[in-house]
Amino acid sequence: MAKRRSKKRTHTGANNPVTAAALNGHATTKDPKSMVIRIGAGEVGSSISQLATDVRRVMEPGTATRLKERKANRLRDYVTMCGPLGVTHLLLFSRSESGNTNLRLCIAPRGPTFHFRVEKYSLSKDVQKAQRRPRGGGKEYITPPLLVMNNFTNPNSDAKSKVPRHLESLTTTAFQSLFPPINPQKTPLNSIQRVLLLNREQTDENDEGSFVINFRHYAITQRTVGLSKPLRRLNAAEKLLHSKKGKKGALPNLGQLQDISEFMIGGENGDGYQTDGTSGSEYDTDAEVEVLDANPRKVLSQKARAAAAAAAQENGEEDGSRNDHVERRAVKMVELGPRMRLRMTKVEEGICAGKVLWHEYLSKSKEEMKELEMKWEQRRKEKEARKKLQRENVEKKRKAKAGNKKSGGGDKQGGKDEEEDDDVDMDDYDSDLYDDQEGFDSEGLAGDAEEQVNTRMEQDGDWEDEEEEIAKSKNGKRSKKALGS
């Protein structure tokens, strides 16, 4: 009797066990997640769109690679979905009216927001065209990159510097939180396939108060040192034969040779067996590292190990048990792109709508700072008052709804109360994130005009007249349909 088929796509039996390899090699629920967004998707241009796509590749696997933006989408829509989707960072690309390309790094859901001007950039395709042997996309993007940050803190800076010390530490923490942390003792080396390098440029005397970052993205390649090219080809061919996906083109062609030795020494007129040291194709000696071989090996018994040690002593050889599992490998980095030169211009609280913490070009006096503090304190009090009033309104409507149910109120009135409750709850949710008066303050984020009109009509009480007209029009259509039937 044939084995019964088990449907694993739609049933609960398809739960895969969580293994150590899965935890180290792929994104988990605890890892940070990001969204790379184009603000004003139809206005930024094709180059900025391609740059956003390249940055999404850098942020893989913990990013929304296939995110589709619409012209009607606002920043509020993305912030609202950060909580349900577990998104922790937003990278916003936009273009100002003057033609400058801007990048904003927002930490969801409460900020802060880092504003950068993209002074120079090169796309991934441009970087690969300039290379002799570009590296294509493969398994490198299955795991997050290794983040390397250089010169982010200046030892001579303090709280009174143009770039204060707390701003440097805040920026360092923000970039470090983009990717999951690694444990050097437990993380396998095979899972580290890429490197993201962030280097802060040294500032001159004329440009002392600037914070400029160079963005580079590399792939890590490695090979075993001390083996000749023919031997490496044989080793690769053996791995392909034992794998599920075999490639005939990668196997060496020995049809014209009489013996394997001819292939190893380079044919009849060969120069003999060549290693990396004699062929001149070796990597730099500075890039050689010792790696512990993780391949399974046969475990010898105690007697066998003692016999091997005794034989080594008789032959005058040193005990090589310590170096049996260690091999030397040459490491090389190949740039994948994109490249960016980022200049920090502003840091503010919240998500694109908060108090400015630092500005590159503007500086405030103590009196102006006090006025701003009083202004933000007044806004905070007004916000708390609105929230309190909204909670009271919600509670009143719930009590009224419960009273109507007890007194046997109609279904229409109950449905209307539910709609009003939903509207109040949504207003309460929006009021926690944004200010009604100011809205967004930069590059195409001034708020939706239609939403402002609706809010004004709701405050003036015009929505009640609109609801009556809509209800009358619906009743009129129903009566016409009834007469026609």
C-alpha cells in the first residue's frame, strides 16, 4: 500500500525545527528589521530608485526587499505598520526641490531621526563595471553583513565641541542596531560572507563641525593557501560530484592526458608541480589567517593516539595533534557596492517631527533654547489634554452603548456608535505619534491636504450634514431599485 501523502503547506504538520544553523545563518524574530523607502516614489528619479534597491540588498535578509511604494503613501502609513511587522529602522530616500539627495535614518517607533545629505554615490552596477572580475549575487545575502565602524568617536571631543561626544555615541549606537549582534565564540565563520564598512572622515580645521561618513560594501572570498591550481580544481570537482547539484563544466578535462601526473605538472612541457608560492598567484601574506577546520573527522581511540604519538617521537617529528585541524586560508574582499558619502546635517527627536537635538549649520543661544523648551513643553501639555479628552469621549460612548443595549436600542444606533468609537480610537492613535499643528517638516512631508480638510470639517461639525446627505442618497437609490424591480 502506498504511503499516504501529508500536506505540509496548509496543515500544522509543516513546523520545521529550529536548528543552530538556522539561528546563525538566517534572520530570526529578535533580529532588527528595516524598510528602505522612497519618499515621493515618482519624483526621486531612476537613479535614486536604483540606489534604494541597492541599499535593500545591503540590508538583507532583515529588510523588505520587495516593498512597493505608491505615490499616495505617506510616512504615517509606514510608521503605523512598524509595530505589527516588527520593523525597528526606517531608511528614507528623498530628493529636495533644489535637487539634493537626502537619506534619513529613523529608529522606530519613537526616534531619533538622523538626517544625511548624500553628497556622492555610485550604484552597484557602476562598481561592478569597473572591476575585472565582478562578483555576482549568490549566497552572500542569506546572512547579514559584518559591520565595521571606524573613527566614529574622537578622543578630543567633549560636551562643548561642535560635534559633541554624546552625539558620536548616539550615532554609533544607531548604526550598530541596524544588524544583529554576533558572538565571536559561537558564530561560524562560514556565515560571515559580507562586510559593511562605515568610515568617518577626518575633519580639517575649516570643516571642524562636520560629520561625514563613507559607506562601502564588500564580499569576503577565501581560499586554501599552499595548494596549486590543479589540485584546487580537483578538490572542487570532488565536492561537486558528492553534492546534489553537479556541474559538468567545472570538472577538469583529462581526455587528452595519459596520466594524472601530467595534469598536475602541466603536460609534457610543464614546469613541474606549482604551489601558490611558486606560481606567483598567491594572496598577500598579511591576508592569511589560520582557521579551525570544522569538517568531521574520525575519532581515534586512546591506544591509536598513543601509538601515533610514539611513532612521531621515534621519527623525530613533533606532535602535530594541535595543528591537525588548523588550515591557513587567504582572505580577499571584493566590493559589491553601492558607495555613498553621507554628511550629517541634523538630528531630531521622534520620527521627522520632533525637537532638533543637533544641527550642522544653525546654533541657538541660551535664550533661544529656553524659548524652544517652553514651546515644546506647551505642545506636550496640549497633547496630553487632547489625549485625556479623547479617552473621556471613548468612555462616554462605551457607557452610552451599554445603556442602549440594556434598554433594547436599535441595531442601527449600535452600528453608528461602533463607527464613532472606531473613529475616536484612530484619532487617539494618531495623536500619540504626530502633532496636529506642525506635521512633518522636511522634503515632501508637509501632510495630506485632504486630511487637514477632513479634520477641519470634523471640528466645525460639518460631517453630520455630510452623513445625512449620504444616507439620503443611499435611501433614494434603494427606492429607485425597488420601483424598477
